[in-house]
Amino acid sequence: AVDIPCSAYRSTMTNPRIEWKFQKGSSLVLFYYGGELTEPYRNRVQFSRTSIRFDAVTREDSGKYICEVVEGDGSHIAKSEVTLTVQGE
């Protein structure tokens, strides 16, 4: 399994909304939004406030994972990025 942390999240935030995006080249995929994982991630990613966990990854999953956290009133947006490089197959 692979864990990707959302370092933008702080436990002191009030009612935060968390979004996850995956960027590969020029394409950007929103895969956690409105409290839901989107297809095809729903079956292979576990979400928690502090991270996401892939049960298994392939080279297709290599790219940049962007976590955005919006405070409940929208006044503050925090963002963190992790670049994942999958070797092998």
C-alpha cells in the first residue's frame, strides 16, 4: 500500500472541506470531491483527513497529487502537493 499525506490539513481547522486532485502532464483529475471518491478511484483508494491510501499502485499512478483544504467559511485555503513516482512494471 502507498500513503500520500495531506500536510495542508490541520486539526484546528473548523469544518474543513478536503479535495484531492491528480495531475499528470497537462491533465488534472478531481478524484475526491464533496466527500466522495470518484471513479475509478472509489474501489482502490482509502480516504482519511490526513492522507489517502492506495492499496496498490501502477506506473499509471505516477504524477502529482494535490490536496486542497478549504475552511468552512471559505476564508482560508491550504494546499499541499506530493509527487509519486512508481518504478517497475
